Amino acid sequence: MRLESEAFQDGEEIPQKYTGEGDGVSPPLRWEDLPEGTQEIAILCEDPDAPRTKPWVHWIAWGISPRTDRLMEGATDGGSEGRNDFGNIGYGGPMPPKGHGTHHYHFKVYALDAPLPLDMGATKDELVRTMSGHVLEEAVLVGTYERR
């Protein structure tokens, strides 16, 4: 399984448009080679470089049909979204503290063998707990961003 974006390559800088300093919309994502038996797609984006003990959650989405192979900019294609660490439902763009250096944003796509029974606004912990035992495969795309 592979994950990529037309907005940035793995390990490269995320364009400002997709950050808290820009339009703050989610970047376009595309995946391929889903494993057989995939019933649902889930997405998690987090920043492990955040100055705290656990990664900063920027986006949680699930309920995405395995019949699709992409999300367009700002879209969830009928999926549900959870609460990010900004306290909002949906995508929250990169916004590391000024002068904190380059942060790495891990966009993860999960192929699941069952639909997730989660309510809109679920947290990362709820997503991870509910996905446990249902992840067939995952793919990761890392983008970077630094506030100057």
C-alpha cells in the first residue's frame, strides 16, 4: 500500500496553503494497492515533534469508502471526522511554535477489515482503540513545516 500527495513529496515541505498560516485546508491524498478485504479507510495526521509528551493530532477521518483511491484538497468524501488537538472537528493545519524548528507531519492511511462504529468528533484514542485488530495495512506520507 502506498500513500502520496500531489501537493508535496514524502519528506518535503508542506505548502503553506495546507497549514495554519495559509488556508488550513487538508492536502490532496492518493493511495493505491489496498489489500484484499478492505472495508473502510481511516486517516490520521499527527506531529510527533510537538513540544509535549505525545504527538499533536491534526486530523482524524474514517468511514471513507475503499472504492475511492483519493481525497481531493479539503475533502473527506463522505467520511466522518474526529476532534483534533486544536479542539476542532476536522483538519487543523501545521502550526508549530515559532523558532521550534522543522516539524514532521505523519499522514497515515489505514486499510480496515470492518467499518468503525465511531461517532463524529471521536478522539485519536477512540480511533486507535476501535481500529485495534482491524488494520490490514497502513501507509505513511511525511511532510515537514517550520514557522519562521
